[in-house]
Amino acid sequence: MSSEAKGAWAYLLSSAAAYIVYLAIVVPRLFRAPAAHVSYIAPLVPIAVASAVRPGVSA
């Protein structure tokens, strides 16, 4: 498996993990409050930034 393929798989798995973490934070809040009152931006921003940053990849 090439280095690019390994990087693509790692990115796919980390993105999926970030989405699961986001859902684990937001979905329980939906059971306690109406959807219009659930704060989804506060967990979204750090998770989006963390999933966008790819260590070891130079521009």
C-alpha cells in the first residue's frame, strides 16, 4: 500500500471518528431540549478544526 493510500485511509478514519464524537456530544442534548435550543456550534468548531488539521502534511 502506498504512502498516499495510507494517508487517505488515515484521513477517512479520523474524519469518521470526528463525526462520531460530534454525534456523541450533540445527540444526547437533543433528548434533553428541543432541537432549536441545542447548541451545536460549540462542539462543531473544535471538531471541524481538529479533523481539518493533518499533521505531517506540508503545504
